[in-house]
Amino acid sequence: MTTEHSALPFALPATPRERIAGLMRLSAGIGTTSAYSNEGIIYGRSPGSLLRPLFGFVTVLEIRSEQTGPGEYVTVQKEAMVCIDIATRQPLTEWHNPYIDRTIVPLGYVSPDNRYYFSEQGSYMRSALPDDQAQRRLAELGVPQQSWHRSSEDVWVTERRYNRFPSAIGEEEFPEAYAGEIRESVDILTYRGRIADFADPDMDSVPSTITMMADTPWPLWMMMGRRAGGTVWHGFGGKYGSLSNMATATRAPIEAAYPGFLDDPWGFPAEAYGTAAQMRRLRAEGRM
């Protein structure tokens, strides 16, 4: 039997308000809490060379979403990331950087409460202003922030987001790592769900999978300084009702690196596990 919704013809979101609402339903949800897993490989991108696989990563996020007005939404997320061995998926305790021929301690992180704003004008990190400098890049390139597609059974949306934020360290503190006052990155996220779910107007959070590509500067802990190039992240994952619903293989490296995060991400002492804090601690221990 066909349901009332599946019997109706399906059309992709057409207006800016429909598109931003559709993105929210496929990603964080509207007025709800959701969890995401994301894991894959981080590649090195140096001038004149093909991408070079460096190490793997596992990331988990818990996201709280709120609608603040017509076509306006805010999300707050907590994220934990661990660097892992590509072959064994075990957390890395040391890693040899082939670019500088040096063995160093790889650093994951636990994020602060990262806040994102979504509106009919686009999505923004840290600032709700539509004319944020990083977001103007999209307008200059003539690239839409969202692109929507469908198959006979699935619907998916790709979101492109520019991020611009101050460096967590200064040049005098870590001259080998420092690369400039401002760090910029690009996130390309694709959320995919079933049309049968998306077509249900009562479903504020649509089950979905995620694929991700990000173009980022060299991680500070890699000690690459101002060397040209950066990293490309490629990952995949899915949405869950809670962190506890994730597979053991996803939860294990996070629990090993940050005991207690999975039980209480919002109460976890994230300030001790930012990149700068960890680099300072390693230096004090004589390990950096």
C-alpha cells in the first residue's frame, strides 16, 4: 500500500525558506537534539603533488537545534575528534610527519560550544551577519551555498560553508607551528535521506547520512608553519538519536581519548582539549 505522502508527487524545495528548512530537517533537525558520526581519512595537499593519505579520523557530534524565527535557525554543537591509524583504526599516540621528517604527537580535540546560524541568506559560523567576510567568498565565486538533487527514492542537499577564525596560538609561543593570525577553511557537506521521510511534513528531523569534504590549513600540531598547502578531509557518517546509539567501533576511540565525553558532552572540560591547550601541555611535558 502507498501512504498519503508517497502517493503525492515530490518536488525539491523551491524557495529560499523551503531550502533552509529542508537543510535543517536533513541535518540537525528543527527544535531537537541529534548526534552525528563522521569518520574517514585526512590527506596532505602540497603544491605539485597529488593528495597523500596521512591518517584517519573519527568524529562524533551532539547538536542542539532551535528555530528562532521564520526561516531562521540556530544550532549549538559539541564535537570530539580523534586521529586514528588508517589500517587498524586505533588511536594514534605518535605519528611521523613525512613533510618535515619528524615524529610528533597527533592531536584531536574537543570543541567549545560551536554556534551556527542559518537563514534564507545562508549559514554562518560564529556570526549571524549575512555579510560576514568568509561568506562573501561564495557570492564572489557565484556558487550557491546549497544544491539539491534527488533520485527515485532519495533526496540530498550539498551545503558549502566558508569558515574564518583567529589562530589559537601566537607566533612567539609556537614559531614552528604558527601560520598567520587568521585561519580559513571550506566545509562541503552532503546530507541524504529518503524521499518518503522527507515528504512527511510532521518529521522535523529526517533520518540521513552525511558525506563530508573539507579544505583546511595544516593542523597546528603538524608543525608545518607557513609551508604552502594544507589538508583535505574526506569522511562519511550518519545521524543518530543520541551518542549512545552509535556503533562500538565509533564510540571506542572517542571514549579512549576523552573518557566521559560520550556520557556528558556538554559538561566535559573542553577547554583542556583544545589544540592550543594540548600543545602547551605537551611542551611543558617535554613532548613537543
